[in-house]
Amino acid sequence: MPICCTVKLGDNVGLHGRPGALLVDLARRNSETRIVLKNGGKEAIAASLLALLALGVGKGGEVVVEISGGKEEAIFDRVLAILLGEVR
Amino acid sequence: MRFNGIPGVPGIGVGEIIKYELLDVTDHIIRGGHNRSYNHDGSYINSWSDLVELGSKELAALIENMQEVQGSESEKSARDILNVQLEILNDPLLADNIIETVNKGVSLKESVKNGFAVWKKQISSLQDEYIKNRVQDLDDLEKRLLNILSGKSPSFLGLRTHVILVANELLPSELLQLDRNFLKGLVLAYGSLTSHTVLLAKAFGIPTILGAYPFIPHLENGKIIKINGENGEITDEMAGQDVVTGQNVFASWDEIHNQHKTNRQNKNKYCPRGVETADDFKIKLLANLDTLEEAGDVKRVGAQGIGLFRTEFLYLKYGKNFSQLEEEEAYAYLLQEFGASKVIIRLLDLGSDKPWADMSIPKETNPALGERGIRLLLKHPSILKRQIRTIFKAVIRVFNDSKKLITPPSLLIPMVTSFSQIEEVKNTISNIMQDFPLIKFPCIGAMIEVPAMALSLPVIAKEVDFISIGTNDLVQYGMAIDRLNPEMQTAWQEPGILRLLAMIIKEAKRLRIPLSVCGEIAGLKEGIVLLLGLGVRSFSMIPGSIPVMREYISKIEIRKVVPLVNEILKFPNKFSKKELVDVFCRMKD
């Protein structure tokens, strides 16, 4: 079941650096699933750190997360954890 | 002269100004002359994926270097920054863009510039300050890739003197490539507090001043200045004090500094030379080598040879993919540059704070007290044999048209904790030598790093040709203090340790076995004085320290130092600077 949801990032989490790298890693390990983040009219595949950076989402910002193609629930849980700052 | 910039990183720094853009032509650098990939000149790189592979290897190596001091916050920040760059390098969209451009017939170099430009534009137009600053990482990475394409490999820049680096801007990896032992401060024309370079400087504790553009023209190359990172002040007014430690008994900075100016003429020739003390004792100066890049430095500073080649860093750096051929090339390179008799190769010293993923080391509660050094290596005989075999192969490769028996480099056994280990190593070597009939049996040395072996010198001396005192570990095990603990800095000054050293040196003299000291104490002024007073005449240290030490030792009179050291050995507690000064002054009169 495809998932589409708006997520507010943790206060200390911005879409760059470590969180970005974690998302890229997640996307790489689940290459069949399409993971896309959107913000302000721009969209980015999670597999590209540059695209994620270019979304320009700072600490505590908001993104729309779209996941489709398999294992959506499990992957979304993981994405959520990263965006909320629960993964180091 | 007095200027005020914007405070960046607090702290006081004193040193000679070097302007970054003049780093290439200044005499201050001891640039690692070796291009890490000896046959790479960039021309054979045809595709983006080739470039990515090389760039990834470089970054991975830099990251591994940062892992030498585990758990240190500064190294961790440096690693994070480099990891992000590694991630960007492998970005699929960047790849698509560049490959597409290349397929249209554009050169790889231009395609790289284009691809990066696209993303730099996007990111620099963002609102978020922090993300916007990541453009610096893209610049850094782009520069690295363009350097690879033009055959320029980054090299470790050793510095000769204490330096305040003045630059318009500095990229993070440019900062990471500078010798932090000698970088005493940073003055940047621009720069922001959230830039990665400043964050790194903060992590490394390097006093930094930003916003210096109005007065940078007044900061002349070569001038000695003092910066205060707390209030942004830059001045050349200093109370006449030694800038190296702030208080000096034995020599003044100005004297050494002036000597340096006259010695800079010989920078291009390799003139290996030791030094004579003020009372004509001959002292040998050798260099510690961790990476091949520093080989150029070793030559620049005129070290008389390599007193310690820490081979484990080769393994740690290249990791799983370290092929025997690459290892052979590494040894061959050194043998070619310095000759076998001037190279001492230490067998792999892994374990403790240098775990190697490919070697299964059991999880221990006390790695420093567990499987490490030769103890570990002997548990993995295939790895030991591989290393020795590879060294011999390198010898054959370099000296293959010799008609007589070939002398191999000396081999040093790390962390010897029992005599039987020496026997085992020698037996292993003997067996391997049957396949190398043209090579003579190598000179074998033992690292004396544990008290038990210090007390067993008479037995050891019969089986080895030389000994090397590893002061870092000797102090660690002798004082039961973690070598990574900051208190280690002064732990060696405990008289008990000094007496232990005195005993080792005296025994070695009695047994007529050559002895050298490698270890951080040899790089400290007080350390050198004490060791000289105790009777050491051969030192191995990082190349960067050699020029200053050479000057320093030339001013020391051993006959004055010996009684000083004898006095100190009687102290109940660590000598303090003041006591040292007192005793010395009494002696002067």
C-alpha cells in the first residue's frame, strides 16, 4: 500500500548531513521501493543526497514523504525515525 | 601592529605567518613528494566511475587516518564531513548528469565542472544557512576530483615551524591536510562560523580569526604574530618570550628561527645528516613514517633514514582491498628511495587502538592488555608470513641485478612480551628465506615497550641486533595509564619511568646493543634533553619535528645535561618546569 504523509522533522534534525546520509543508505538498501521527499514544489529521491539537500529543509521543517513499491510500512517507520532524530 | 578581526575559535596562537596561496613556493612546507598512486597521472581516467573509484579511495583513506585517535570529537567531526563528501561523490543524480554530458562528447573535466555547477547553484540559492554552506563541501570535492584528473594527488603538508596560516578561505580537506602539530592559528579573510572549516578548526582547538579582509595585506609573510581567537585581536607585540612553550630555559625561538632562514637554501637536495651537540657528541636523527606520502618530508628534513615504518597504517588505510602487489610496491618504493640499510620496517602492530577488521581479534574488555603487537601477529601466522614474504619480494624487485647477497631492510618486532616471540619470528623468517637464497638474513630489532622485557635485556640482546624503546607504550604499561588519556602528556615525567629508561639505556650500553628511541617523548624539548642526558644518541621522530630538534640539539651541552638528569632521577615526584629551571640555573653557575 503506497504511503503519502507529511512529516515534521525533529527540532534538531535538518535534511542534510547525517539524516540525509541515513536516508540515502536506506534507499540504497531497498532499491525496489520508491522513496520520495517533497518540499516547496521540489521533489527528491531519497537515493540522492544532493537532491535531498536541494530541498532546503532546515531543522524542524516539514516534508511530504511518499513511499511506494513494496515494504512501505517498514520503510516508512525507518524514515520517520530518521526524520524525528531517533536514529544516530 | 594591532588589528581586530572577528573571533572564530578561542585560544592564543603564536607563530610565523604563512599566506596560504604562497604555500606552494614557501620553504615552510615539507610536502609529501610521493604521489600516492605511483603510476597515476590522470590521463588514463576515462570515465566518471573510474573517477568516483579513485576519489572514494582517497576520501576513505583520509577517513581512516582520522580514526587513529578513536573517539576524539574532532576526528569524529572531520569524519562526518568527509563521509558526506563520500556520499555526494556516489550520488546517482550527479552521476547521471555528468555521464550524460560526457556522452555528448564533452571532456570528463568539463563535465565534472558542469555537473557540480548545477548543484552548487541550486544549493547556494537556498534559504537555510546551514545547508547553503554545504556548497563548500561541493567545492572541496570538486577540487579533489579535478586534482585527480590532472594527476595531482593531495599530500600531507608537514610544517617546519609554528605557523599562523593566513588565507582568503580554506576548504575543509585543505585544513585536514596540514600538520596540526605546527598549525598554531588560522586567520581567514572571510569565512563563517558555521563553515565546516571553522567547525573543524574548533574541533581541533586551532585559534581562528575571521573577517580579516581589511587588513590581510598588512599581514606579511614571515612575520611572527600572536592571535587571540577569543577577542579577534592580532598583534606582533609580544613580551620577549619563547613562542614554542612560552617559557624557555635552553634556547630562544629567535635563535632557532634565524638559523632556519639560513638553512632553507638546501631544500631541494636530500642531505641526510644528524647533528652534533654543542660539545661535539654525534646524534643520529631518523624519521618515523606512517604513510608513504611523508617519504618526501623525510628527505626534505634530511633524516638519516627511516627509524620506524609503521606498516599497520598501510593495512588500516587500504583496508580489505590491500593487495599483496600494492604492499610490495609500497616497500619497493621505500627501498628505492632510501636503500635497504636505511629503512627499518616494523612488523604489523595491530590490536588495542589499531584494530584491523580483516583480522579476527576476539572482543576484549581491555584491548590494550590483550591481543596486540607480535602476540597477535603470531596468532595469525599466515599474515606474518605474508608480510615478510612481501618484504623480501620487494627487496628482490629493487635489487634484482645484484651479483652478491642482498641486504634486506631491518625488521622491528612490535610489543615484544616474551623471548620466545623473538625466536618464533626468527624461525619464521628462516623458513621463508629458503625461497629467497639471494637475500641475507635481516637485522632484527625488538621494541622494548613493556617493563618485563626492559628487565630481560641480557637475554634479548643475544638474539637481536638492536632495540628500540617505544616510549608511548612503555609509559602506558609502566604507569598503568591509557596512552589515549590526556594525562599521558606528562606521565613520562614520573621519576620511576625515568629510572626505568635510565636502566634500559645503561644495560643496552653494557651489552653493546644499539639503541634508539622512537616515541613522542623524543619530539619534546624536555624529553630530548632528558634522553640525551640518559645517554641516548639516536632518535626517530616525525619528520616535521626534525629540523627544530636538529637546531635544538646543536645547542645542548651533554656534559651539562648529564648532572641535571642525575639530579632529576632523584626527585620523588615529577619534575616541574620551575624545578628544572632551578636545577639548570644552579648548574650554569
